[in-house]
Amino acid sequence: MDIGNFLASYWWLLILVFILFSSFFTINQGYIGVITFFGKYQRIVRPGLRMKIPVLEVLYKKISIQNRSVELEFQAVTQDQANVYFKSMLLYAVQNADEETIKRVAFKFITDRDLMQALIRTIEGNIRSFVATKKQAEVLGLRREIVQYVKVEIDHTLEEWGYHLQDLQINDITFDKMILDSMSKVVASNNLKAAAENEGQALLITKTKAAEADGNSIKISAEAEKEAARLRGQGVALFRKEVAAGMTEAAEQMKQANLDTNVILFSMWTEAIKNFAEYGKGNVIFLDGSPDGMEVTMKQIQALMVKQAGVKEAEKGR
């Protein structure tokens, strides 16, 4: 039997095999199939090998329940008429895998392109309406507020379409070059002002601390000088006292030995001159070396010794 005779005799068998194989189909993981019966919604099918009624039932669409992302670039105008340019990333997905949600997703829009266009325009419109109430100086610091505002405004609309906005990230916010230059100048002038104020405060603190240090130094120096003067006075007084006592004792010893006091006075005079010459450090001391001058000096020393002897006798009498 040739092929032609076989096909003529068993054509019905070939049709049956074709119908049988067309009854089976597969749904990939991450998708849900929508079945229609003569163009009317019939049911949904989950991932795996599935079966439908040949000819009568049709696999209308496969709905992806995976996350989708899209990048947006658009322009908005602030309250003070400044152009703002946004670059953002939108992340969305089918709200859930329930039958009613899948029905809305399958039949709300003709194609995914129509859905995408409506979604983008809705988000852009919400951001523009928010930015229109703010000034240019406020927009840069309102990324989080813009995202929260859009999510609140758009979630209800997306729910009616069967979708959910998972995330909206505003990656970049820019202005016209002229506005950016003016903003940079404002920031630079504010930084210079802050730096000048900080420098003035630092200089004031430095001068205040220096004045306090100088005052403390002067106070400490005055106290030290006062103490040194007191000690010098005590040393001079003690020196004078010891000199007087020594001279008095020497005079008494010479008196007891029946010696002429002029001898010791002359010895003291020569020792003093020797000491001046040996330990002097360039100071000039004028001494009267004439006989009359020496006589006057001796009389002065004798008078001092007599006076000291009288004081000492008076102290013993007490």
C-alpha cells in the first residue's frame, strides 16, 4: 500500500492524532495560563503539563507573575518655575496569583505595551503634581517623600489593574545648568560664611586664652617677685645683723686684749678693697684713698661699732 492510498483510507486517524496532541500544552514556571471558551473566559491553569478541549478551548494568554522593571526619564516643573529632570527605576509585579487578579491582568489592557504606557504616565503625573507644590531648593532633599507620595497615590489604581508597585527608586534629580550653577554659588557662599564665622570664633578663643595666659603669667611673676624681694630683704637684714655682731665681738676682743681698734679697722678696709678687686664683674666703685678720706672712713666704722656695742649691752640689760 502506497502513502497516497494510506492517507485516503486513514485520514480520520491522522485528524484524531492531531486533535489529541493539540489538546496538551505546557505552562512554564512563573506564568499562569488563561483559557477561553469561544472567546469567553473559562478558567486559569497553573505551571506544568495541561489539557484543554481541542478547537473549543483556546490558550488566550500566558500571564507572567514575575517581577518586572522599567526605567523612566521625564521632566517636571517646580512651584518657582524651575525645570527638574528625573531618572528613576520602577519595579512592579502581578499583585497575586488569585483567579480574579489574573482575570483583571488578562483583560484590562489589550497588550502589555498599553499597560506600560498607562503605568508610566500615571507615575509621571503623580510625581509632577507633587513637584509642582515644592520649590527647587526643596526637591533635592525629598526623594523619600516623593516615593511615598507616589506609592500612596498609585497603589489603588494598580490594584484595579491587578498589579502592585513594589519599589520606585529615584536615581537622579538634575536641574538646568544655569540653576545648578546658581545653587553651587549659594552653597559656596554659605560655606565661606560658615568658615569665616568659625575662623572668627577660633581667633576670639585664641586671643582670649592668650590674654588669660598672659594675665596668669604676670600674676605668677608678680607673686614670685614679691616672694624674692621678701627673701632678699630677709637675707640683707640677716647679713647686716651678722656683720654688726661680728664687728662688735671683734671690738670687744680687741678691747680686752688692749689692742688698737684702728688695726682691725685697717685690716677690714684692705680686705674689702681686695674683695672688690677679686670678685668684681666690671662694676666701678670709687674709694677715697687719701689719708683724710681713710680717716673719715675709719671714724665712721668706729662709730658703727660703738653703736652696735651699745645696742648689744642694752639687749643684755633687758
